[in-house]
Amino acid sequence: QVQLLESGGGLVQAGDSLRLSCTHSGRAIGDIALGWFRQAPGKEREFVAAIRYSITTFYADSLRGRSHISRDDAKNAMYLQINSLKPEDTAVYYCAAAPMSKLTVATMSVASEYVYWGRGTQVTVSS
């Protein structure tokens, strides 16, 4: 089992930056892939970013170039830095994890492939 806890959400203005954190416990961190998803009211959960090991990263087109995902396995943590926030970034952001063996490059962005989920942290961007 892996337990995930997100933090760092809040109310910000358009153009601001935010860093979300996800701490995890349970299964040995080295063999799990980590990802961020988000869900806005009335919309489906969508992929934001993911990281395998410490150097292989994936980003949704909508955030590529203004976001950065990283992980610190010594601290059992993962981070998502989002810059130049837009009102359309408003959503609940979820941390997700899955065994590295379960995910492939093709499935890193597929929510149903992730096994463990946090409860989410709300990000609201005002215009």
C-alpha cells in the first residue's frame, strides 16, 4: 500500500506561481511512478504531469513549458511547480502512484492505470 497526501494548493492570481507537494509512505518509493492529475468542476480528471525514476518526465500539452515535476525520494516527496497560472488551471489537483512495472511510456498519462490516489488539493486561480 502507498499513502499519498497533497499540499500547497490555495487561491492565487493569474500569472502567479505555485508549488504543489505530495508526500508518500508505504511501499518502497524507488519502484513506483508518480503523477499529477487535476479535475475541474463538471470535467473529467485529466493528466498534468508524471515522473518515472528521477529523470523521465511527462507533461500535458496545456502545461508544458510552464510546469516542472520533480521527486525527492530521500524525503518521500514529489513536487509540481506551475508558473504563469491561468484561471483555466483552477481544479483539484491529485497525486497518484503506480508500480513502475505497471506503467509504460504510453500509459503514464492514463488515470485508470494508477493504483494509489491522494485526496487532492484545491487550486483556484482568479483573473
